[in-house]
Amino acid sequence: MAKTVQAVIFDIDGTLLDSVDLHAQAWVDAFAHFGVAVSHADARSQIGKGGEQLLPVFLDAERVEREGKQIEAYRSDLFKRDYLSRVKPFAGVPELFRYLRAQGLTVALGSSGKAEEVEHYQELLGITGLVDAVVSSDDVERSKPFPDIFEAALKKLAPIAPDAVLVIGDTPYDAEAAMRAGLRTIGVRCGGFPEPDLKGAGCIAIYQDPQDLHASFGDSPLAV
């Protein structure tokens, strides 16, 4: 039987790394520095988007134009200084990546994070050398939920066709972006989004975390 799925594109934050609450708090702190009150819950609900997509949720267009880049830069520096050292991998990520490659699958990363963060995260996750292609928000004009990141990943994965690629993500924004790029998504709950939200955004299967996906590989959409 031919392998239906030939490649997998992983989101990182909330999918491979326990980082969503830390990113949310960095946004809360950054907004507060500029005199904007945002709750942790509201900020958390937007994690998965890049900064240029998140800012307009909380600021009017004029202020985004005037201060958006400054706020985003402040948040990025704040996260690296106060929160990055607290980010931890979810269990079993290197084992999952090695297993997928042993099954003949091509493995890619598609993140709304900055390139510098994505490079650091590969080392933190222990997956350096286990990834065939990487796309970050620095590589595209628009981050999730726009499809640009996954479309750029597909170009790097060519000639593999979109119907032979699956996305693994933890947010509705991953699934929405993937669907717009013609891709299907497997959802994971470890990022904190409820299963109904993931299914409502189009996820074709739901698992708890990377370790659960590995354990359930034979019955998953990834299997031969």
C-alpha cells in the first residue's frame, strides 16, 4: 500500500513546547507597559497568531500603525529576558520525530514565532538534525491564521503534494491557516484550546500531546 501521508508540518508553541501561558503573560506585560490593560485569558486566546495579527485584536488601527512595531519589539525582548528560560518541551518530542522519519515521513516546522526563537527551540526540543524544512513568521508577510506560513512550507516540501501533507497544531489558527493552504490538521490539546474549538476549526483528529500521537500512530491519520 502506498503511503498516503508523506510529510508533516508541526507548529511549535503549544504543540511541541509548553509555552502558551508564558507568551500570553509577556503580551499582558508588554501591553501594560504601553498603558493597555489586557487580561491573561484574553491574551492567551490569541496565542498562535503572529504579533501583526494579534495586535489589532486589542488596539485600534491608528495605534497599531503608530506603535505596533514598538510594542511587538518590546514584547519580544521581554519574552527573551524574563520568560524564554522557563519554556519546557512536552514529553516525547525527539522520539516522535525520530519515529516519523523512520517511517519515511518528511518533517517540517511552521511557526508564527520569530526565526531566532524557532532556531533556539529546535535545540531545546532536541530535534536539531531531525527537521527537513523550517518556516517562521520572518519568512512571510502574514502569520497564522493566514495560510502564508504553510504555503511557504509547501514550497520547501515540493514536489510533495498538499494532499500528502498533514499539519500538527494546538490552536484553531493552525487549522484555519492549514485549511486555507489546502492542508488537513491533526489537533493536540496540550496548548490548552478545547477539543470543540479544534474540531470546529477543521481538525480531523485530536490527541492529547506529542507523546499521545506517537503512541497512537498506528490508528492515526499519519499511518500507512
